[in-house]
Amino acid sequence: MKTLRLASTLRLLLLPALLVGPASAPSGAQGAGLTYSGPIIITKGGTYTGNWQSLDPEKAAVTISTSEPVVIQNANIQSRGALIRSRYAKANLTVRNTRGVGLNPGLPASERARPGYFLHVEEFESVTVENNEMVGTAGMYFRKYLGNPARGQTVRILRNRALNIDGRYSDGPNGFSDSGYARVQFVQFNDVRHLPNARIAWNEVINEPGKSRVEEVINMFVSSGTAQSPIRIYDNYIQGAYPTVPTASNYGGGGIMLGDGASANRQDAAAYIQAYNNQVISTTNQGIAIAAGHDISAYNNRVISSGLLPDGTPLPAQNVGIYVWDLHGDRDRGTFYNNSMRGNVVGWARPLRSPTASNDFWFPDCTYCAGNTAVRAPITRAMEAQEFGRWQEKLRTARVVVGLRR
């Protein structure tokens, strides 16, 4: 492993003298033809550009071991483990215009044998992730915000494109298990509390059946914004969330989980989160849900699912479009209240029941759920395709570029 120390005014350029490890990408890897350096450890703030890889599932391709501001940009990264990792270093990190590819770990089935996170940060101060491309990774994991709001430290996840968020266990170098998996997300907040000014916006996430295994695409687990500045999740396009075998009947994932995890006190509960203007398409179990917390709202979203695979096979785990449910009995603890869903457009088919069956809303524990519109059945694959066209037009109108800017 190579350790890099770079002054903040300099920039790492990929030169032949800096190459470490294999001189080219593994056979069959996406990005073949690029020349990759081996894993690096960054111990000094600065701007870093290069092509890095790790062929060891236990080693990240890029490790951030400093609290000084680090920018990774215009890079190509691939790994059998984590692509970018920072743990317990109070990272101040920006990742932009970078392509990340998750490689098959090539190990017998175990939790270590799933694809690596594009970004794994724990006990961090500030992170910005913008205009990146992720292929076959386990998404992004954030745990424990330690930043200073007065310094503008927060999380911004903007204009990224992701294909096939994947938690499937490897069953060797050439394939993945049909049963073993880890629960991974495009974005997972875990114990990220009292985070001001956070935004998850204008991202495009597409998961293909049989080529991915995501739990929720976005999950807020015992995480919170503030009353003055809630976490905002808006203008995202999310398509697809499936069990390892898409025709399995047991699957607890879905599109966006806004409140997750039981809490015994209001200070630690999921709270102050808003989701609006998102499109959530064909995410099987649920589209948008609130299962814990307080002061959480979802409004003006479009949630559409035919309940069918591309070949027309019905999805047995197809459940409900949007719901608000006190899953953990937290109302009795005083930590589940003031949650709402309003003004959403929902069409959630249940084709195994009948061609016109639907299950759009379920609000057993909602404070204010009104003005939601049910799309008239039948909900079809063609209607799902129209949503992607709507998304593309939305990007053109807003002049937003998603993914790499190269």
C-alpha cells in the first residue's frame, strides 16, 4: 500500500513513476484500458486526481486519514473492497467527477465478500459527493456526524448517477450468491444526528433485477436534521429495488425510508427530514415510508410501480406505495409524532391479486396524510417508462447535469 502526503496547494497527477501494483485493470473490469495505481492512504489535505484500485477486499482503494480538507476529483477508482474510506479521522472530504466501479470480491460467501462501498465514512465532519458515477458498488455509508454547523460542515450528495447498488455475496470470482446478501443502500445515514443544511438531490439511481441487491435506496436510520434546517431529499430519480432473487416473496427493502430505528427519547430519534419532488419507480416492497421518528414529511413525490419485471413476471413482494406506520411502538415513548404525507401521486399495482388491484397508501399512524392522488389502475410498464422520460425532461428544463462532467 502506498501512502501519499500532499501539500494543500499541490495536485497529484498520475505519472508512470507513481504506479503501484498491476499496470492495468483486471480482465473484464469496467474501465479496462485505464492504468491503475495500487491502494493509497491520504494523510495530508489537498486535491488528488488519479486512477486507483484495490484487489484485496480487506483494503480500500483510497483511505483518508486526515481531518484536513481533501478533494478527490476527476478520478477512476475500482476495488474488490471499499473504494473510498475514512473512519474516525473527522474527515472533511469532497468527491467529485469520479467514476467508481465495484469489483466482485472473489471470496466465498460472507459479509466481507459483497461489493465495497463507493464511500464509507464514520465519525466525520463534512462530506460533499457530487457529479460522480457509481457502477456495481454498495453505495454510500455515513455514521456519526461530528461537524461544526457554524463552519458550514454538513453532507451534500448532489447530481450523482448510480447503477446497480449491490449487497449480494460473492460466490467466487465469476458470480454472486442467489441467497446471501448484506443490507446496503445508495445512501445510508446511521446515527447522523442534528445535521444542518444536508441535501440529497438530483441523483439518478437505477437498480436492475438480478444484477443488484439494495435494501432501501435511501435510508435515514436514527438520523436527523434540525428544526430550522431539516435534511432535504429532493428531485431524485430512483428506479428499482429487488431481493436477490427478484421473484422471492420475502423482501423488506424499497425506495426511501425516511424514519427508521426505534428510539427511547426525542433527542436521539429520527427527525426533521423532508422528501419532495422525487420519482420512485418499481421498488417492490414500498416506495416511500416513515416507520419511526418525528417531524418527518414526504410531499409532491411521484411513486409508480407496475409490480412487474421487464419480462412481465409479477413481483410477489410487491406491497404498498407510501406508508406511515409506528413500527416500533414509539408513540408510547413519545418519539413518534408529527409525521405527514401530502400531495403525492401514487400508483402501486398488485398484479398477483388482479390486473387492476393496487395498494397505494397505508396510514395507520399518520399525523397529517391528505391530498394524495391515486393513479387509476392498471399501472403498466409503459407508465414506468414514461416516468424516466419525465425525469429526462426535468433535467433538461432545470439544466442539471447528472453524473460525470467530462
